[in-house]
Amino acid sequence: MNKKLRKAVIAGNWKMNKTPAEAKELIEGIKPLVKDADCGVVVCVPYIDLAVALEATKGTNIGVGAENCHWEKSGAFTGEISADMLSAIGVQYVIIGHSERRTYFGETDITVNKRVRAALDNGLTVILCVGEYLEQREQGITAELVAMQTKIALGGVSEDELKKIILAYEPVWAIGTGKTAPSAQENEVCAVIRSTVKELYNAAAADAMTVQYGGSMNAKNANELLDQPDVDGGLIGGASLKPADFAEIVKAANR
Ligand code: PGA
């Protein structure tokens, strides 16, 4: 498997942080630091910040994403935003299946799949998250679990549509905790995800798939994580809110 065939993508996941004014300031801080990046650079921001982020990133190498989307086009779904609405304002990316959505908002593999479908139908690139809880890792079922999450989420997705999918392995116990497993272990799970794509599609599709790692990736550990053969980028929470740290991770992906 040749890592050089794949595009590394570093995506910030801002979660429920930053007002529009703060979002503009953060993007202005990031812009000059990542302007020469070889890898893809994306900021996924709260819905309320999307308009400002799209404006502030115009003409730059920074893509803009949302943190979720609903599967219906429109209708009686109080508090939701549809994939159609996101694409209508020019959003290019959307995170789907983040563990915080699964844990706190009742997201299931089935609803993740529906959201993936809607996002693809609207031309969005999906950052699709899978990952295990600590109990599941301790039970030794991580590989089975992430394979199953990947399979259900990709149900009904064609090989051609895979070009619009980025898979993100995010062990739940590593998110926002400062804890990471040794990078070889993170790589092992990213490799499981890749071989699941091979099983579902074929070797070429698996080889071309960008598989990110996410969970406490920071300026210090990014080099080691991104050096792993099956890790093609990162989904960055906390460190994406600090321009210098985020830029350091982008630099690590460019090496
Ligand atoms: P973290 O979050 O980098 O703060 O651990 C990652 C994520 O939830 O995507």
C-alpha cells in the first residue's frame, strides 16, 4: 500500500466553540500559517460560523465543513440543518458520525448511513468517524467494531462516491483526554478500516482511501502519528483552536 498515492487531510473540528467574530479571528490566524500546505486543510465549524468561515477562506487553500447534517431535504425537524442547506451556501465538507453525536445525541450507525447518503447526494465530502469506547478496546473487539461501523455507514455508497469519503478513526477514549495509544496501535486500526474498504470494494479503492486519525492529536505527537503508514491525516479538536498548534500539525502532514 503506497501512502504517497493518498492525499493527507488535516481537518479541524471546532465542536461547540467560537462565535462568528471569534471564528473570523481564528481563521485569519490560521490562514498565513498554512498557505503553503501540500495536504488538504479544512475547518469544520458550528453552523452559525459557516457564513463567516466561507467568506474568510475565499481564495485560500482552506476548505470549510459543517459538523453534522440531516438526511431530509427540509421539513419538520426542529433544530436540524440539511445537507441541501449546507451545499446551497457553498460548504464543501461535513463530519458525520462523530462519537459525541453518537454518545450524547443518540446517533446510530443507521442514522449515520442516512446522513452520509444525503451528504453525498449534495456533493459534500464526508469525514466519516468510527471508533471504539475504552470498554470495547479492553474486550478486544475494536477491529470488529470499527469494521462494522464502517460497513453500515458505507451501505449504498458506490465505488465512485468513495472519492468523496474520508474515514476518520477516533478512539472515543482518546478524544479530548490527552491520551493516545502507541502510534503503531492507532495505525493497526486505521489498517483495519482500510482493509474493510478493500473487502467492501477492492484493493485500488482501499489504497486510495484517506484514513485520518483523531483523538488528542497535537503539535507534539503529530509527527509520530502521521508517520504511520496507514494514517493519512488527522481530525483535530482542541489543537485546531490554536493557530500555531494547528499549523504545526499541518506541517507534520506535509513532510
Ligand atoms: P481532540 O478531538 O483532538 O480534542 O481529542 C478530536 C475530535 O473529537 O475530533
